[in-house]
Amino acid sequence: MQQHKFLVIFSFTFFFQKNFIMAWRCSGGTNLELIENLFREKIIKNQRVFDAMKAIDRGDYSPRYPYLDEPQTIGYGATISAPHMHGYALEKMQEYLKPGMKCLDVGSGSGYLTACMASMVGPEGRVIGIEHIHELVEISDRNVRKQHADWVESGRVKFVAGDGRQGYPEESPYDCIHVGAAAREKPTKLLEQLKAPGM
């Protein structure tokens, strides 16, 4: 029987007091300062994760307070997760974000994590971001094009509108599937689209 690991990142997280302190200490005045603070606090440990988050300027994806380590609104009732949540997710997935791998980002929002994942899989890899809010699909495409239009043109990054609970079978199987929300039940459709081993 094939074994699957599945990662679900919760967009709405409740923090203990020490997490509030950690988040305050990780905020920065620039993208680089933010990423260095996440590294200093050992949220980011892997050099590839550090390089990806450094390469993708959160300021291109978060219209307000991009370098604060807390969730921010991106419009349409959606938020971009706090940077430390992205750091934890990329650390957890990094073995499945190697050059040439293919990944799915469910609930891709403003496109930030999708772009970080694309940075890690390299030019031979591919990352699909699926988002049910059509306006955010357009925004995320524009956001990536600010610094990496070639990634969109080459297909390294692709954004689609759809029900992420159903995945995106047209591009499956995936080495890695990230879900930016809680799942009430086992995400069977997504698991069917995941390679084994996969995450």
C-alpha cells in the first residue's frame, strides 16, 4: 500500500503568548530583515528556504504591512498568512520542493507562497496555484509578473480559478500539495493527485 504524507497549513492560527513575542521579534523593516529574523529565530533552518523567501519580496504580494510577521488582508475577505507560517510550511515541504518537482498550492491567495515554491523547484519544476476567488487569481498572476514574468510565460508558475478541494487533476500527479486552510474531512481528491511518496 502506498503511503502519503499530507500537509495542511491553517490560515487562522491561535497563538500562545510566546508566539506573540516570537512574531514581534521576527517582523522587519525590509524583506531581507524579515527573512533574517525568521532565520535567527530558527523558524527557517534550510538554506534553500532562506534563499527562496529572500528572492520573493513579500512587498509584491501584501499591499499593507508586508514585513510584519502577522497575517494581512489581501482583499475579498482573504488574508496572506504570517511570514513565520510560510517559513514553517516551506521547511516542512522542502524535501518535496527540489529542482524539477511539480507542486500544487491550494488557496494560493496573492501568489506569495506559490512563488516561493516555484523558486525552490527551479526552472525545470512547475507550481500550480489554485484559488476559488477569480479576482485573486488575476492579482496573483500580476504579482508574480512584477519580478518574475518569465516564470509565468514559461509555465514554471500557473494560476487557475477553481475549487481547490477538487485539486487540479489536469497536472497531476504532484510531488507536493500545500493547502492553506483547515480540512474538515480527509481530502481524498487531493490525495489521489499526490505521488507516493509525496507530501
